[in-house]
Amino acid sequence: MAGRYQVLDELDETTASALREDIAKRGVLVPIDVDEDGNVLDGHHRKRFADELGLDCPEIIRSGLTEEGKVEHALLMNLLRRHLGPVEWAHAFRRLAEARGIRLGTQGRQGGKTDSVAVFAAELGVAPRTARRRLRLADRLADHPDLAARVDRGDLDATRAETLARERAFEQRRAEADPPPVTRLGSGIEVHHGRFQEVLAQIEDDSVDLVLTDPPWQWDVETLDLWDDLGEFCSRVLRPGRALVAYSGSGCLAAAIDRLSSHLDYFWAGALILPGRHNEVKAVMARDSSTPIVFFSKGRYRPRHWFINSLSSPGAEKDAHPWQKPLGNVAYYLECFSEPGELVCDPFLGGGTTAVAAQQKGRRFIGSDIDPGAVEVTRQRLEGSEEGPRPLLSMEQREEEP
Ligand SMILES: C[S@@+](CC[C@H](N)C(=O)[O-])C[C@H]1O[C@@H](n2cnc3c(N)ncnc32)[C@H](O)[C@@H]1O
């Protein structure tokens, strides 16, 4: 039975039996903490195993603590000593902060004296960045205790767990979504539900000023054929000299360039540099830290603005869609390759990032997605969003990012 001040869950079976064995061999080496009435504040497992084995259990009496003070002491000792998984640690950290009346924020980098996470984490000997990462992870896995438990046990990588949680959330959205075939918003924004090959067939020839898109990147015949269809579509709807800017995947890049080249003129390549942990591709032992971008045009490209071909993203933005691209990056290319009032098209909406960028930058827009969940989330973002693009990062700033 859990003791009065046993603030965290029981140890898992393997850790508990290792501790029991150690106590049987060497006795209780670290004294437990008790209050003046003998209630255990810290060391419930040590006490239980010592009692079971008929061994002495050294005690330190912590007298004069209030009820809250006892809970706080118990949490602090657990955070300092016990080997907690990152999510368990974050929960204990939050509870201890609450017990002390500290409000924790995890958004952004704060730093300085007022940064409660940094100050409090330093007190526990944990780097503020690590503390913030653990708190964010716990938030993201809050509705997925099974994934959190697997991360804490070390059975599941934290990044992968976050991806799984996002995919589940999107699945749920998809199951509930029932968007109309066409959504028209003021200021010339149009979102279609269906295969772009059909639902965007009504777009007039030579009428689109920019196609800015992100097709699926899987390596199968059907998906690769999409690049052919995209090339054919662009060669019809783009105005002469105007661009297709498409995010691609490293694996399908050669095929994408090959397919698009049958319909359009290649003029440049670039990349979106991704922050944080790299996606490991075991088949070729590559640690993928970027997404290629290809630049094609209908006929010879007629440049109007300078553009930087490779930029870093300050952080993953995946709240709307599992394959979402950073709004700042998408908005940058939208502004480099189109003018206010012009028509921008994205046949593969996903979370609707291009649509949101077009809306914010005063372009007309037409787009589509085959997936009802993607259309629904795009509609929601367009109808309600005040979201701003996060700043683009230079290479030097990127070095400092987690
Ligand atoms: C990589 S995602 C786009 C992500 C998007 N850039 C974002 O920022 O959220 C590709 C999208 O293409 C959609 N799709 C795949 N085939 C399609 C087709 N034939 N017509 C329209 N959409 C399609 C998928 O449903 C998926 O949502």
C-alpha cells in the first residue's frame, strides 16, 4: 500500500527487485527520511524491503515541516535521487513547482532571472533546456499515457512517441471530418476536397502565378506518378515564366526531378534545414536533417526577386498535420515568387500551410486535398487563425538551437 507521502508511482518490477537484492546484500546504505511521527517522507521502498528482510533501516527525522512542506520534501528527494523517466520527471517537477506556488511556462526560450523553469531546474542540477524539453514532452503525451510509459521505460524514443501522438490526434480528426466539396472564403481563398487531378481541373490555363506545394514523399509507383500529374498540371495552369516550388524527399528526389522535367523547366534546388533530432533512415544509414526543395518553371524562368535556396526552420510545427511545413519557410517562398493579389495554388494542402501563408500575405489562393482531415484542419486554420510565422533562422542561430 502506498504511504501517506508516497508522491510518485511504485518502482517498476525490475528496479524494485534490483533494490531489494542490493539491500539484502549490503543493507540500507542511504537513510530514509521520516517526520516526527515516523511517517516515511522519502525511502518507502528501502523501508519496505528492510522490514521484509528483517534488517535495520537508518532514519533521519525531518521535524517541523508543515503538511505541504512534507509533500514538497518528498517530491524534491525523488527528483534529486530517483532515476525517473523524462515524463515522470516532468510530472514530479510540475507538482513540486505547484507545491511552491511557482507557475511554469515551457514556451520559447526565456532565460534570465524571471525564467522560473531555468531557476528551478538549476536548483535540481538539471539543464534548463532538458527540463523544458521534458515538460514539453509530458504536455504532448498528456493524452497518451501508454506512450508516456513506454518512453519512461526506455522502450520508445521520445521523438517517435511525439510523432505517434500527433498521428493519433490527426486520425481522430480525420474520423470526425466531413468537409464540403468546396470552401470559399472572402479575399479569394478557395479550398477543394478531392483529388487535385479532378477538383482543380476547372482552373483556367495560364492563370496561376505560383504553385507552392509539398506532395507526399513515399517511394511507391502511385505516389511517384503524382509528380507526373503535378508537372502536367503546372504546365497547363501556370502563367509562362512562373514557378513551381515543391518540397520533396531525399529518397524520391531523383524521381521527382525526372518526372517534373518531362513537363517543366528545372531552374534550381534548395533545402529546408530541419532542427532537432535527425530522422534516421536505416536502409541507407542516413541521418536526415533537411527536406529538399525543387524549383521548376513553365518555360524559361523569369526572375523578379532574389531568394535564398536553403533556410533553417526554428522548430518543427506539427500541430495541424503530421507532415506540416513551417509557416515562416512557406511564407518566405510565397513572397519571393508571387506578388500581392496574385493567384497561388497548392494541390496538396495537408495542414493548409500554403493557404494560411497566402491569406496572411494577401494572395488569392486555390488548393485541394484528398484527405477530409486535411481539408477540415485547413478550413479551421483559415477561418480562425491569427498564427504568425516563426522567424527564419540564419545558420549561426541554428547552431544554438536544441
Ligand atoms: C506532405 S502533405 C502536405 C503537408 C503540408 N505542406 C503542410 O504544411 O501541412 C501531402 C498531402 O497531399 C495529400 N494528397 C495526396 N494525394 C493527393 C491527390 N491526388 N490530390 C490531392 N491531395 C492529395 C495528402 O492527403 C496529404 O495531406
